[in-house]
Amino acid sequence: MAGVAVLAVLIGFGRTYALPMARGTFRAPWVVHLHGAFAASWVLLFAVQPLLVRWGGLRWHRRIGWIAIPVAVGVAVTMIPAGLFQRPGMRRPARGRRRSRGCWVS
């Protein structure tokens, strides 16, 4: 199940976040990047935790599990500000773009 979650994140956010970031065309407030870091950490924890148990690393599973608390809080706290960025009219244009009907277009 964790592999499916990681794959879904890679497919879902690869085109809308990772590739534009690599190309230098993604512009967003810092809270969007912070939310992405928290959310990526959450998915990685979700993938690693069962593997630790399976490989006999129960002590590490428990230690790392405590990290999930501040990560979950970080995801929750940054979710609304990051979501507001997605509303029409809230995005800032990348270079060479103009605004039309409440959203940015090429």
C-alpha cells in the first residue's frame, strides 16, 4: 500500500510541482514549498515504517514514529494556506505571463 501511495504522489505532483520546479517555471509562496516538504516527509514515513517492522527494526520503527507527530501537525497547519494558493486569482504569474479572467495564462 505504501508503494502505491509513493507512486501516486510521484505521478500526481511530478507534472504540477517537481517538473516546473526543475525547469524554474513554478512560482509559489514559501508556505507551498513548506507544505510540500511536510507532505513528502509524511509519505516517506508511511513507506518506511512498515519496512522497519518487517526487517526486525522495531526499535527504529518506534523512534522514527515519534517524528510523525510534528510532521502531521506541519501538514495540517500548512494545508489551508497552501490550498488558498490554488484558488483562481491567488497565483502569481511566472515570467512572461498575463492575467485573464481571474487566473494566469500564457
